[in-house]
Amino acid sequence: MLQTQELQVNIGPQHPSTHGVFRMLVTVDGETVVDLKPVFGYLHRNHEQIAEANTYLQNMPYTDRLDYFNSMANNHAYAMAVERLAGIEVPERAEYIRVLMVELTRILNHASAVGFMINDMGAWQTPLAFGMREREKILDLFEMASGARLMCNYFRFGGVARDLPPEFIPNLRELLVALPAYIDELERLLRDNEILLQRAVGIGILPREVALSYGVTGPVLRGSGIPYDVRKAEPYSVYDRFDFDIPIGKVGDVYDRFLVRIEEMRQSKRIIEQVLEQLPDAKGGHINPKARQNVRPPVGDAYARIESPKGELGFYLVSDGSGKPYRYKVRAPSFINLTPLADMCRGYKVADIVVILGSIDIVMGEVDR
Amino acid sequence: MPEMSPAELRARLAAALPDALVDVAPLAMTPPPAHGPQPGMFHPPDPFVHPDHLVAAALFVRDTLGYALLSDIAVVDYLYAGCFELVYRFYHPSGGPGIVLRVRVPRDAPQVPSLTPHWPAANFHEREAFDLFGVEFVGHPYLRRIYMWDEFEGFPMRKDFPRQGDKYLGGDE
Amino acid sequence: MMEPPFEIEIPRGRVIEVQRDDSRVRRGGGLLRGMAVIWKHWKESFRLNRSYSQIHGTFTIQYPEEKPRIPEAYRNMPILLYDDETGHELCTSCFQCERICPPQVIHMTQAKDPATGKPVPAVAEFIIEYDACMSCGFCAEVCPFDAIKMDHEFELSTDDHAQLTVHKAQLNRPISYYASIAPTMWAEVRESALKKLQGNIRRRPDVIGIAPHLTERIAARRAELAAQAAAPSPAAEPASPPAPSAPTEARKLTPEEKAAKLAAIRAAKAAQAGDGVTPSAEGGTPAEAPPADDKAARLAAIRAANAAKKAAATDAAPAATGEPTTPTPADDKAARLAAIRAANAAKRKQAADSVDTEEGS
Amino acid sequence: MYDILQALINGTFGWGWPDWLIYLISSLVVVTIILVVAPLQMLFFTYYERRVIARMQDRIGPNRVGPEGIWQPIADGVKMFTKEDIVPEAADRIVHFLAPCVVVAPTILMFAVVPWGPGMTPVDLPTSLLFFFAVSSISAVGLMMAGWASNNKFSLLGAMRAVAQMVSYEIPAVLSLIAIVMIVGSLSINSIIEYQAGLLISNRDLPGIPDLGLGWFVFTPVGFVAFIAFFIAALAEGERTPFDIPEADSEIVAGYMTEYSGMKFGLFYLAQYVLNFLLCAITAILFFGGWQGPGVNWLYAQAITPTNPDGNGLFNVLAGALGVFYFLLKTYIFFFVMVWLRGAFPRLRIDQLMDFGWKFLIPLTLANLFSAAVWVAFTRWGAAEGMLITVGWSPVLRWLAAFIITLAINIGVYLWLTQVYAASQAERRRVELEELSATL
Amino acid sequence: MEVVVQITFGVIAVFILVAAAMVVSVRNVIHAALWLIACFFGVGALYMLLEAEFLAVVQVLIYVGAVSVLILFAIMLTRQITGEGVRQLTNRWPVVLAIATLLFATVLAPTLINQQWNVPPAPPLGTPEPIAGPAELGRGFVNEFLIQFQVVGVLLTVALIGAIVIAYEERARRRKVLTLAEELELKRLREQTSPTVPAPVEAEPVVQESRSASER
């Protein structure tokens, strides 16, 4: 009789594929995962308390640092929350620009998320390098508009920091030529790849029945087959003006999440094309009203959520009538999507943990806040 | 796309769980200023639930009303009023705006029944609330600090937590 | 629990299930297709790709040789602008930026009129802690006088942490520099900014609000004038007067002379602190940006003061030989020349001294 | 080498040295050459891999140190040498120290039987092929030592994986070689190379084919399947990408190398790349004719050899140079393919790797073995061996019949196996679940 | 040449003996296994010295490459990998030594007695040619020693199948860690088969079951 012995292995916090300083206390039986406990907080900086000590506008650059891949999406959610709290109207053109930026962010995030996931499977950087190439182009666009690549700090209450520069749209149109080629190529490279299928199909299944009860959102939820997308479920900004589809998975495994992300890139591209069509007709209004520097919302609370590339990103704000938020709470998608990690990994092999983690697509800046 | 106003929700809850609802008075967030008017009282329209009936109310929202996505649990520390407010936010998987349940517990004995055994989505939310505010979720299977290290003393998001000069930051800064 | 399927009504669009296609028997075709993709990339990678619309080709930017394309809106670290013509800084120390700054790294003190002690719309000292700055650009955005702008310079690495606390002298850039890096953005605000500046200049007495190194340029001239005037004990006067006495003395002098004197003091102090070249001149940040003659003038002024001090301390002769040959300086150029000569003389003297001390020891 | 030295010293100079001295000198020279060449190959391979894979990822790769970054590996080596050598406190110091040596030594030993060109085999053993694989299996012990001595879970896991993988993939590798050995009828690498003279068809199989040194095994169905199987097994033995599980950095950090630093780490690296070189080389030798290529045999016929002592020494050099050129070209192309695979694919999981090896590769190579037997029977056997059908057939007909039959067998087996393999993958989950539901 | 060979032989022989002694005397089992490998290697070298290259290579391939790895695997899988082994030498080691010597002597004695030293033995008439290379070995297998070869092959196959059978039984008895999906699938299967009698575990919601497993 072979007596197997349970072994506790620490994966992380210093580990090549934990996407930052994240630790998983894994109990393994041979190579099979028996239990897993996520441990985090290594990057915790009490973002919420910092925010409560700052004025509303001062928090805008801090939201960039939550999910540093998607600073535009973070900005959007925060700006929406403050606008709801203070009752600020946003000019139409600014809304279009916001949607444009957030959809670009989604493409950027999914390109790198897919790349990182394949990297965790052991592909030597190649899909990641291709994703990064497209990401760099999008970051160039961000830089043109906002002046920074990652920490864009582009959105303002009631608008955006400044209008799009003249060279932005031509460059974006060029990029839109490259994007389908990139996505098709990625599919050709990976979709039928037998090794990827072996590693992804049937791994990390989050069944449809339990996905909702775990509170996961974003591609993880949709990969499990639940068509929940805040953009459709509760359309904010001008999302009700665009045609786009919601891709959902069938089984809820790593492969489904991978395919959902790829399809979402296509849909985002579709939205961007529609934005480009409608943008010239959008009514103006002052895109960056400088008067909004000192927002003093009335007493009350507001919650705004958007479909960030990683899931539902919400900001809950309570105002006590002063220039600083009384309470500032971030509902971080990466953080909540980690809830089912333990159950998703149980019963699979150690090598699958990193792939499952990669398919959830977390950013520790957001998880730890 | 189902839509439910706070008043409607209150009515449904009152019909189903008559004991669960509590009436609360408008709340002052800050002490009244020495001169000038009080900025305003905080009185959200959402139903307030008694902590003892929270689980029943949440399960009613999930199973009967169909709001199966527990999106957020936010804790607000109303230091001046001496209470914590927990804001539970639910969404319907078919879309539409969400509904909110609120629970107020006294600051000195913040105990709320845990939703986690019935609804795993609450797990990390509750652990976070415990870590940062010290709200104790009775019945949580693994109520440990999630961000701070286990030996950390105090609850950093409470309004009376020293901003500077505590034992971790060192003397005067 | 809810039971699937969830019916969701989607106004524009549909819910699509991804094509998994994972039950087909595969015989290695997917692997070969993947290899073909990689092969194409390898083949195409020998040509450079700078186009947004292409996905093949090498897109590396060979950084030190090849600079990245920097768009106009790019923001790195904040800088302060001053007017090329008058030398006046645009900043009026309104504290807007200090207030908005999220990490609170901007610190400034308002200039005061030494005569009356009243605040002047100009800034006396302006410090930005670059090490903690998060480059959010709020300061530039809120500045009502367009005095603070975001720089494009990103090679700021240093092995001296203290250098990242940047003072006004290093933050100053001429408007022409900013107009060269961000032409359209400057053009948008040019009119109003200059108009506001004109209004502010009128409220600034004496040389307050002039960029420090420009006051030094005047100083170089005035220092020599003063040195000439006090013939037997040359250069001692401008170099050694104690700082508190300067304002009292200044009241009696003409504004230009006072400015020169102040500058000389500052230069002398700097010279004492450093060895000939002040840290401010050493710092790479401002050195490249302004037009060359500004920089040279500043350096020369410092050297002149240095030389004068040396002469006073050890031997008057080299400085004296340098100075009488200089005609009364009429323009900056001559002053600079003279200053350089004086500096050279001082350097020679210094070299000789050091040789002496070496022999002695 | 011995022949040349013999001819040079005793023939040209007429010094009349004793044989054993010449033997000693030639051995020393050969050993020196190997010891110089092996690390050089490793240095070149690291540079080569990084450049090629960078190009595949639309990058440039190391290009700062020296022209086009050619000194990059040297710089890395210097870095490696100057780094601190850290031994974990809980490690078994002696074993920890010995492990890299045990890993490196066999890879260098394997060079002993690799022929670089015509007449350029360091040691011409009659069982050189077997020697090659026997020695390569020693490094498994070294890996085990490294993993165990580091006293680290990741290390041990990596070592276990490495050894399990090496041991299991040695079987398909050797089985695919046996097919070749059967056709050649010898275990000597040199005779395998000599067999591959000809043009598309070996001139041993079909006498009369013009000898352009292109009668490679890969052009036959048996050789092709053997080549594919062997190359896959070589990837696993050399821990190259689809099978680089022992050092899967995303899972177990660096596997057995986790606790090594400085030059000991460098030695593992050296062993790995030298092994990769050797595996590429042996693939080139066994299936692509090694140094065989147009012109080599003709040049070598004019040279000084034991059978032709009156040849011209110049032709030795010419034939050697051309042979080495062909050999290295093929080797580098195979390494390119390895890098290409690394650029394209993710890695398998350890159980999938085992599944693939045992359930697909081994049956495939076994079937190929049967094909090889058919090949031998058709091309070589006559009435004496009981092969009565082919009596009286012309060699061309025999060769054609062998080709068609083996092709049919191999394709059929491949298609059938893929079908069965895929089905078994799908079936297993269902069966396991059924078992469980039965037990619970 | 002779001298060199004899010196080499001496060195190798001493090495083998030392290694063998270490195998039985070192404390750590892993070290013992490593010494055993060294011993195997020495034997391989000895074969090489006797110009039995094929045998030497096979010795290395099988003993060093395969058997020793098997031993190492077995040790590492069954023992605490970090723990110091127990002392290998018991108090009764002289007895063991005596027995071993006796056994060795019985094997060696006939050879020693019958051997005519320094004279190459003349092959008796009728004995076949000595089997030298792999080709002859192979021919020997399929011609003269066909039966033996077949028997050995069958034996090995039986052993292999036996191993598989044992391992297969192991797997069925092994504790299986269920994945979330399998849990649900099982639940569904059980509901299909016995819809009327729900086990107490099943009454609880699935999510709770899984939670308790992960937060244990």
C-alpha cells in the first residue's frame, strides 16, 4: 500500500506566476490539489483610507493605481460615482470619448490577460509578446490623449481632461486595421493548438450553477455561461447606443474564459467602430469644466459600477457635504473573482493552479488595494 | 429587466418578513458646525434590516426575488452617530438596477450574522469588513484578517484609527 | 438557487456561445498551424515596423539611439515657466497647485517685497519632490497663470536621492522651451498667459519674480562694476557682505545694482558650497533645456564671483589684471567674456596653489 | 585523428615514434578539442536561441554586447562566474556540490562517439549508439541528486519530474532508434552514417543510386516516423518546451535548479544546452545523414584513410571541413526547430506528458519497428531467410514494395492511434466519474 | 601496457570495494544508494577494461540509468526525504559479513580452483564461438537461446502486467479529490439513479458543501 502524504506548498509570494505578490498555501496530495488558501495583502496600502483623506478630484490619479492595466476603466467608474453623487451632467462627446477609452482598455487588458495565461501554461512569452505589441499601440494612443501610458488620469467629473488630439483618430483607425489581424492570428496560433486544448479544456471548471453564488463577474462569470454584462444589464454612459454581443462559455473552464476574452476583443472593436461613426455628431459642451475641481456633493451616497475588463468595478461613495468623501469603497473585480479560486483548483494538478489563476486574470494592485 | 424601487422592496420585505425591517432616524454624519447650517442629514430610502433577520432577508432577496448576484458589502463607520452601517447590494442576473439592504449595528458591539455559509459570494467581503472595520460576522467559517497581518492591532478603516503616529508608523510624522 | 438558463433580454445585440469545437479528433494540425504563424513572424521580423496597422515586423525601439515618439500631451514632471524676454516667471504663488497636488509634493513660499514686507505676486522658493510626484498633471491643469507645465524630459535617474527634491532654479524653463515641446498646447493658452503675466509684472517691485539665473546674469556685470569701484581692496565688497546687511544696503542702491549684488552674494555662497560649479548648474535637468547662452551666462557669473572671492582671499593680482582690461560692460556678452577670463585666472591661481600645497606637504 | 597523426609523424616527418605515444597524443588532442568545443557550443546556443526566439516575437534580442550582441553569452558567463555561490543551510553539502558535476560529465562523455566529419569520430566504438544513450541516462542520477540535496520541495518535485520524464521518454527514443538499427544492422554510429549515402534512397537499399550523400533515412516512411518520434522524445529528454516540465518556471520556479546559483547553476545550464546540442546532432546523424552531403564522400575517397594510406592529406582537411559544415548546419537547423517549438507552444502537464509518451509514442514506435522489419524483409531477405515472395524481384521493385507497405502501415497506425488517443482522453473522465458514482 | 591495465584494474577494484563498503555502512539511505551507483559504475568500468564494451554499456544503461533511478525513486517516495536515516550497521554485522563471505567464496571457489592461471584456456571442441558483439548476441537470442529468450520475455511481460494490475487497484482505492464540476456531476448522477432517497449530504446546497471543504 502506498501511503500518500499531504504536503503543504507555498506558491508565492515570490513566485514567477502569481501575478504579483500573491501567495497560495496549497495542500497537495502527490500532484493533486487538496486545498488551497489564497493569502494576500502584501500590496495593501489602505487605498480607501488614503482616498478619504483626499478631495474628490485628488482621488482620480489614485484610482489609476488600482488596476494598473485598466486605469481608464477605473477612472470611468470613479467619475461616474462622483457625478451621481454630485449630480453632474456629462456632455455627450465626453461620454463617447469615455466609452472609446474604456473599450480600448478592454482590448488591451484581454490581449495581455490571454498572453499571461498562455505564459502561465509555459509558452515562452510569444502570445504575450504579440499581445504586448498591440497593447503598446493602444498605450501610444492613451499617451496622445492623456499624456501618460498607464496612469492615464484622463477622466474628470463632467468630462475628460482634454479633447482628443487631432492625430488620435487617424492612428486609431490604423490600429483598427491591425486588431482583427492580431485576433485572428492569435486564434490561429492557439485555438486549435492541441497542447493548449490539453491544458485548458476541462480545467478549472466553475460550473454555471455555482458561478453566480460566488459573486464572480466579468469574463469569469460569462465564461461559466451566464450572460451578465453590466453594459447590457444596466447600461451606463452611452452603451445603449451600440450594437454588440455578449459571448458566453459553455462549460466554464479555462478554455471558455480564453475564448470569451478573445470574442470580447472583437466586440470591443465593434463598439469602437460605432463610436467613431457617432463621435462627430455628438453634441459638444465643455469637455473639461475646470470649475469642477472642488466638488462638494450634498450629503448622501452613490454607487456606480461599470463593466471593467476584469468584471464589475464599483465605487461606493458617501458624502458628508465636505470636499472629501466620507466613505470611499471599491468593489474590486479581481478581488471578488478570487473567491472561488480554492474551489476551482481543488482536484486539479499543481500545474493547473497557475493556469486557473491566469484565467481569472487578477491584478494585485486591485486585489490588495 | 426587473426593476424594484426601494419602497417596493420595503413592501415586499414587510410582507414576507415582518420582523426584519427596522425604522431608523435620519443620521447626522458630522457634529453640527459652530456656525452655519448643518450640511444635511443622511437618510437613504433603502430598507434597513435588523441584524438578526439579515440572513433571512438576504435569502428572501435571492431566492424569492431572484436577485442572485451579491455584488458588494460596504461598511461605513458613522463615528459621530456611533454605528456601523453595512450596505448589501444585490443585482438580478437578468439585469436592471440593483437593490440595497442596510444594516446598522452599534460601534461598540459590531456583530452581524454571516452570509457566507449560505452565500459564498459574501466570503471575501466579510473578511475585508472584519479586517478593516472589526465587524464580527458570526458564523463565518474562516474569519481571519485578509489584508493586514494577523498580529495587527486595531482596525485601520475606522474613523478613530490614528492616521499618523500610531505604533506602526512611529512617533511623529 | 436560480436555475439556468437565465433569460436575458438584450436590446442591441445577442448572447453568443463561443465555439469550443473541442471534441473533434485532432492530429497535430493545430500545432502545425501555430508553427506557421510563428514562422511568418520570424520571416517578417527582419524588417522594421513602425506602422499601427501592421502586426508583423520588429517593433523594438532601440532606445538610447532611437528616442521614442513623444506626443505633445505627454506629461512627466512639472516645470515652471518664465518669459524669455523679460525674464519674469509666470508663477504668482497662488497655491492652487500646492492644494490640488494629490501626494502633496509641491511646496512654495510667496515672495515679499523687502521694502514693505507685503506679499508680491511672485514666488520666492518653489520646491517639488520629484521622487514622490505621481505625474498626474493636476498642477498644470489647475494653474490659472499657466506657469506650471509638464515636461517631456524623462531621463531623470540619479544616484543621489536628494537631487530629486527640485528647487526653483532647476525647475525654471523658458516659455520658448515649452512652446517647442508642446506647440499647440502652448498656442491655446499663450494669449491669456502672457496677458496675465503683464498684469503681474506691474505688481512686482524690483527684480522679484525674475528667474534666478537671469538675475545672476545681470549680477555678473554688476559684480565687476562693484569690484572696479572699490579699487584697493577689490572684489572684497561684493563677495563678503553678510547676508542680513544686503537688504538695508539694497534700499539705497538702484534696482539694477541691488540685483547684481544679491546675485553676487548668492553666487558666492554657491561657490562656497560647491567647488566652483554649483549643484544647480550641475543638475542635468535645467542644463539642456534653456538656450545655451543662458546657461553659459549663469556658469560664467558663478565663476566670476568665485574668482573674485579667490582673489580677495589670496592675492588680488590675477583678478586685478583681469579686471582693468575689461571695458565697462555694455552688454551681456562682454560681461560673460570678462567673467570667463576672471574665472580662468582664478583657476590658474588655484592650480598653482594646489601645486604649492602639494609640494609643501 | 590517430591515422592522421600516424601519417604525419611517422610518415611525413619520419620520426618513428611508438604507436602508444601517438595514441596518447591523439587522445589528448581529441579530449582538448571536445572540452573546448562543448562549452563553446553551449555559449553559441544560448545566444542563438535568444536571438531566434526574439525574432519570432518581433523583438531583436540581445544586441548590445559586441557586434549584434555576439559576446552576450560571454558576458553572461562572466556574470555567472562572479556570482556568489549559495548553498542552502539545510542542503546536503556534498551531494549538492557533486550533482552539477554528475550532470555535466555524461554530456561531455557523449561527445566521445559523435562523428563530426568523415573519419572524425573521437572514439569509434562498435556500440557507439548504445553508449550514447547509456551515458545520457546517467545524468538522471545527477538531477535526482540535485533535487534531493537542495532540500526544497520545488527542487525535489522538479527532479522527480525530470527523472520520470527522462526515463519514460528514453523508451520511445530507443525504440525508434531500433528501427534504424535494424535496417543498418549495426549499433555503430559511423556505419549508420555510411549507410545514408546515395540520393533520396540509400545506396545500400538500392545499389546503383548515385552517391550524393543524400540517402537519408528521413526519406523513408520508417525513418520519417522514427525521426518524428525520436525528435519528440529528444525534446522531452532535453527538457525543451512542450516538455520543459521539470523546470516549468510558472509552476515550480526552476525545478531542480532552484537552489543553485553562480557557476553551479551555470553547469546545469551548460549540461542542458550541451545535451540539446547532442540531441540535435544525433537527430541529424541518424536521420539526416550526419556529415553526409554532396561531395563529402568523393573528397574523402581521395584522403588518407586506413584503407587508403596513399591519399592526399589536403583532402582530409577538405572532406572534414565540408562534413563538419554539413553536420553543424543540420544540427543548428534542428536547434532552430527546437527554438521554434519553444516560441510557438505552451507546455504539457506532467501526467499528459506521461500519457502522450506511453499511450501514443510508444505504440507508434512499436508499429514502426514492425514496419522496419517489413522493410528489411523486403529489401534484403531472400529465400535463405524464408522470404519467398520477393525472390526474383528486381531491387527497384523490392524497394518500391517495401516503401509502399511501410508507408501504408505507418499512416494507418498514425491515424488509428490519434483516434484512439483522443477517444481515450475523452473516455477517461467519464469512466472515472462512473467509477466514483459506483463507489459512493 | 600490461602494467597500466593492472594498475587501472587495481584502482577500479579498490573503488568498487570502497563503494560497496560505503553502501552498507553510511547512515543516510540516499547516500547509500548513491554509493551503490558508484559501485555499479565501477563494475561498468571493469567491463570496459576487459574490452567487453557492449556489456559495459549495458551495465551503465541498465544499472546506472535505470535500476539506480528506480532505487532512488523508491527511497524518496517511501521515506521522509529530509530525515537522517537510521544507522545501517547493526551489532550483528560480523555475522552478516561472515555469511556474505561464505556465499561469495562458494561462488568463487570453483573458478579459483579450476582456473589455469596465465595460460589462455584452449576452447574445448564443439563449443560455439564466443558471443562478442550485439549482432551475434541478437542472433544467439533468436537461434540457439530462443526458448530461454521467449521464457524471459513472457516472464517480464507477466511482471509488467502484474505491476499494472497492482497499480490499477491502488488507483481505485485511492482517495480521489473531487473537483467542483465533478461534485455537481456526481450529485446529478446520484439524483438520476436514486431520486427518492437523498442522502443527508445532498440535502445541503452544493455551494455549502464546497465551502466547508475549502475553508476547513
